[in-house]
Amino acid sequence: MKILDRYILKDFLKFFAIVFISFIALYLIVDFFSKIRMFLSNDATIPQIAAYFLYSIPMIVSLVLPAVILLATLITYSSLSKFSEITAMKANGVSLYRIAVPALGVALVAVPFLFYFSEWIAPASFHKTEHIVKVDIQKFNSKGFFKNNAIWYRSDNAIYNFKYFDVDENIMQGVSIYYLNPDFTLHKRVDAKRAQWKDNQWFLSHWLSTTFDEDNAPVLQWGDLKNANLPEKPDDFKAIQQDVERMGYFELNEYVEKIDDEGYDTTKYRVVLAGKIAFPWVMIIMIFIGMSFSFRSERGGGIMQSLAVGILIGFSYWIVHAVFMAMGQSGKIPPLAAAWAANFLFSAIAAILFYRVRT
């Protein structure tokens, strides 16, 4: 590594650390004040509160890392421009493309880091924070769990099992309900292709009921539509259904393949799955956008203006990305197009901006 690379990299990592710590601290402060009433009302102890915020940090890292890369790039190269160091480098025959190498190298390392960090660390920490809040602090007695890509829920006199729960439409797919006797023997089983919450009650579609009489002989009933008279409401099951945004890529991929093989619509999940691959690459785009506006300040002298415009363009990525993801989840565009559209659009913008910079 040349002296110039070490010099730029030192500044970049310094500003990266400052922005990184600032983002995490700001996020934790906002989160603290949003949850302080919940902590106080449930008599949460200081160790419980500290553990909650400690385990929140990995999820924060996975969310803010691209923004930190962008701001570190803007500040580093704007600082070099402000003190005419960019001009001095160019005067010695060093092109802007060469000057960009240290930051680009950091981004290339950050891309696989963010993917695997979001795969292995962030989901586990998220589940830990959920456990701390619901079980340790709120003393919530969980009646269900998500295991083997299926949802299990225990009520007072029945056990529910369903393959897939659409939390937006309040529809359960692949439903099985087991009613137990006081001695825990099976009294009745109800299977249905799906259950839909409508008019404040559950309706079973294409159902089959098996009741066991005193001689343990099965008595069958079936039909196309039936009011299930279930005491549980959608919110009872939403607490168990895993948030696909919080799953790792491989876990979500296994879940999608399983429910797809069973004939359920996986469009929404495939969009999220593709997004988990596409999102880390935004850091490369942020590097080029950040440097383009930083280098502009060398000629115009407006460092703060360049920072403001660069941040505006950088953060607008998240808005555009969210719009395309929503279009993909609604089925208007294919999942891959939805996940990568913002990347391709902003890559084109970054290429044009960087190309127009005088090297």
C-alpha cells in the first residue's frame, strides 16, 4: 500500500468511526425515549434495559452501514478538497480515479461483510431483543413458535399449525387445528386449505373435520366454507409469524422454497429475498456518488453545498428502493427487477456524475 493510500485510508476510517458511532448513539437515544414508558410501566431493571440496547446494536449496524459509508466518503474527500490536497495530488499526476481507490476498497470489503453480518449476527440479535422485551420485561407468556418453516400456536384447548400467514390480508394457509381432551388425547382435528379473517371472525375454506367418538372411531365432515368460531384473533398469530425482513438470506430462501412447493404465493417473499442480495451493493454506489460531489467542491468551494446535495441524492436511494420493492411485492414488476431497479438507476446516476468530474 502506497503512502497516499494510507493517508487517505487513515482519514476515511477516522471519519467512518465518528459517523458510525454517532449514528448508533443517535439511534439508541431515539429508541430509548420511544420505549422509556414501556420500561417504566413494566418495572424493567437496569441490566434488562442495558441488554436490550446492547443486542439492538447489530440490527442498527445492518441498517445504517450504507449511510455511514456515504457520509464518511463525503466528509473525507470534501476535507481533502477544502485544503487543496486534491489539487496537489492532481498536480503530481494522480488522477481522481486513483484517489478513489482507498474508499472503494473499503466498500468492496463492506459488501460481503454486510451480507454475512445480516445473515448470521443481526437476526439472532433481533430475536434476543424480542425475547428481552416480551418475556423478560413484559412477562409475556408465548403460546406459539416458528419452527421447521411452520407456525405452531397453543390455545387453552387446541393446538394450531399453519404453513403460512399473510399478516397484511389476515389469511392463514395450510391450517390444521387439534382439539385435545383433558387427558391430552386427540378429540377432534380440523384441516383447511386456508382460513380468512372477515367480519371479525374466521372462515375456513375447503375444510375437513375429523371427530373421534367414545370408541375412538373417526367421524368425518367436510365442506367448502365454514365459520370456524375460533377465539383467537389475527394479532395473536402475528406475534409468532417471523418478520421476513429479519430473517437471514438462507433461512428465508429455505422458507420460500418450502411454501412455494406447497403451492402458496411467494411473490412478496421473493422480492425481500432478492433485496437481501441487492442492498449491500448500494455501498459501492454511495462511494461514487459521495466522491463525485466531494470533488465538485474543489472547483466551486461549496463543501457544505456538496455535502447537502450528496446526502440528498444518497438518501433518496432508500425512497426509490422502497417504492420499487413495494411494486414488486404487489406483483406489478418481477422480484429481481424490484430488488435491483434502484441499484441500476443510481449506478447510472453515479456513473454520469463521476464521468463528468475533471480527473
